[in-house]
Amino acid sequence: MTNISDIMNSVKKTMEAEELAGVKELIIDREKMTKNKPTKKNITLPELKEKVSACRRCSLAETNTNYVFGDGNPKADLMFIGEAPGREEDKQGLPFVGRAGKLLTMIIEAIGLKREDVFIGNILKCRPPDNRNPLPDEIAMCSPYLIKQVELIKPKVIFALGKFAAQTLLNTETPISKLRGKFYDYQGIKLMPTYHPAYLLRNPGAKKDVWIDMQVVAKELGLKVPRHKKQP
Ligand code: SF4
């Protein structure tokens, strides 16, 4: 089982190493992010995407078909972060486009938004072979991209989808069943952990919990959930 403390230590070491090597554009300035000030280097989201599409930082670059940078509104108030691309996502180069993705679209639409209104991404930008769990080193190598994405998009709320995303972003090993349903602080942004849509496909009974979490987020964003909408 992956130890989240090991992952976060690896992330820290990687970021320190990058800083020493002068790769500062991928290093988050946490204080500035919290205060919503511009970053030291004004890399744009399209430029970051280009960087990712040429990345060879971990061995997943050898086996991927496409890089899955993430997709959606670059100024979204709501950002969804999952674990890693699956087979369909790897094929199309887009996040959450398989069965779980269709369910995620329904969940987004249930609170009166469209996919184009939000930004959807993952901790890893490349598919782990056979959809295995991400390895600590892969997370450590890839995390700076996600951190920069969050810094550039500046969402008001982040939805962390599933155990890996929630535990990695919150640096905890608490089970997702205990984490979900409450807001946490992530660099000055409200973060709501909830179940991954793939988990919901296997455990439809958990959909009601995600629906509760979505309504809390909708309220936080001042969205009026359409009356005719029911739990997806
Ligand atoms: S998973 Fe991330 S770090 Fe690894 S090759 Fe892909 S983009 Fe680079």
C-alpha cells in the first residue's frame, strides 16, 4: 500500500531538487498563491500544457499514448482532480471520458453546470500501465504540474475525486470515507474530498453521499441546484 507520507516527502525532495536546478517555474509560491498574487514566472496554462506534452520525467512517458493535461474552463470556479488517466483517457488525451467520465458529467450537470464550466484534471498526466495505482515517485515527479495548474486556474473550490487525489492533496492517510463531506484548506482554496466516479459505478449506493457533497459545494459557489434535478 502506498504510504502518503513517503509520497509527500518525495514531492518535497523533488521540488527542492528542481529549485536547486533552477526549474523554478514549476515550483509553487505558496504564500503568493494564498494571497492570489501573480507567480514569479508568468507561465500560461497553454505553455504548461506544452511542457507536459514533452515530459519525460518518469517512466510513464514510455508507455503512454497521449498526455492527459486536463480540460475545461481555464478560469473555472470549480476544479475536479482525479487520480490518473485510464485506457479511454489515454487513447483520447482527455480526462474522464470513459464510463466514469459520463457519470461525472451527469454529476456536474445535476448542479446546473456544464463540463465546459469546470476544469477537470488528474494527479498524474499519463496512464499507469493496466490502470495500476500511481507509484510514489510518479506522483512526486508529476505533482508540480498539478500544483501549477491550480495556481493558474485559481478555483474557488476543488473536488478531490477518490482516495488518491484526496490523500495526496491533503497529505493524509485518512480513508476517503472519513475525509469526504467536509471542506479542507488546500493553499487557501476550499477542498472537498468525495468518492471517485469509478467507485460509484461499482458501488451505486455511495452516489447519495456524492450528491450530498455536491450540494454542499453548489451552496458554497452560490449555485442554485435546478429543482427538477435529482441525484444522478
Ligand atoms: S506522469 Fe507526469 S511526470 Fe510522468 S511522464 Fe507523464 S507528465 Fe511527466
